Amino acid sequence: MPSLWQNDGALTEQDISLIESGLNLIQQGVSIYDSNLELVAWNRRFVEIYNLPNGLVKRGSAFEDVVKFLAAEGEYGDGDVDKMVEERVNRARMFEPHYLERKRPNGTSIAVEGHPLKNGGWVAVYTDVTAQKNQEELLKERSEFLSDRLLQDSARLSETNRQLLAANRALEEVKYALTASEDRLQVINKSLPAHIAYLDRNLVYRFSNLRLPEIWGIPKNSAKKEVVGEKMEDIFPSDD
């Protein structure tokens, strides 16, 4: 199975730089591995969450090497490092969707959610859910003072918050967009939870991801939904 980036329209260094700049806008950590389990894209938050060394995080880094570093740091608990690495690498090669929450050695809690890509590889989002987990513990400690109804409502709210923080929608957009387009730069940009666009010196849209209608409140059936090739003044009132 070919790598995500190995085709006739391979990304240039500038393309990849733009992708990484876009991913850095996301508050969650993000990592994208190809079908060979080699790192092809990530953001700054991913490095910060796990305090990964600079030499380890680079394009082409093996998933196995990253996992080995985390295992040695106690990220997966006590046990044989080589065995823990082998288990996680074998699981990753199955390319199955997954969601898990884990308490880290430093006391924080992290939620990890990943989805496979149909053309090989997978994308994962890492979310710090420490505040939500602390809230749940506080509710349990005070359960004798709270009604059962309030406990149930609070548990549902916490679950909803975790799902939102895990960026389910972003993952789905990445998963399906990567299989629908050969333009890898647009693929990543379309999955970002923000409107990203490029206009030339004449203020004509040359690129826009799929978030424009939602961000600006443009109806889905509007003729202005597709803005590439349009002038900004034809899309928005002059005051805007």
C-alpha cells in the first residue's frame, strides 16, 4: 500500500510547511501516520503534550520509535518496554478506529482518538481531559449531597464535553477528505476546525476550505457557497 504522500502530486516542502502551520491552529494534539507507520504530519501541541524530543519528531519517524520513547517514560505504566511497544505497533498495523483515556505519569489525563484512512495510515487527536476527569471525581466525592438526577445530568454533560474535545468531527472530515482528493494540501485544510482561505492581490479567492458557509452563516444551498474564483466584494458586503 503506497504512502499517503507518494503519488504523482507529491507535496513540496512548502506544501508540508503550510499543512503544519494549519495544524498548529488546533488546540488538540494531532499526528498523521502513513501506511508504513511513518510520521507525515503533526502539530506543535502533539509535541508539547508528550514532551517529545526534537530529534524524535520529524517526517519519516517510525511510530515504533515514538511509542518506545513514551513507554520508557512510563506513559503506559509499569511493564516490559519491548513488550508494550510490540503490542501497540501490532495494534496500530490493524488500522482500526479507537478511543481511550489514560492517566499519565504527571497526573494529567489524556484522551486519544484515532481513525484509519482508507488509502492507508491513520490520524489521531490527543486531548487533555484533566479538568473533566477532576470534575467527575469531585462529583463522586460529593455524591451523598447530590440527587441522582443531578449526577446523571452531570455525567452526560462530561461525556458530551469529552466527545467535543476529542474532535470527532475533525477526524471524520480528515478521514473522508483524504480519500476523496488527490490534492493533499487541500485535504488537510478542509479538515481544520477553522475557515482558511487564500486570496490573491486582487482579493480573488484562489483557495477556501469547507468551513466558510458555517463560519459566515452562508446557507448550504446558496450560490455563494463556492467562492474560488470569486472576488471578496462579491461574497461579503463592503462593510464586512
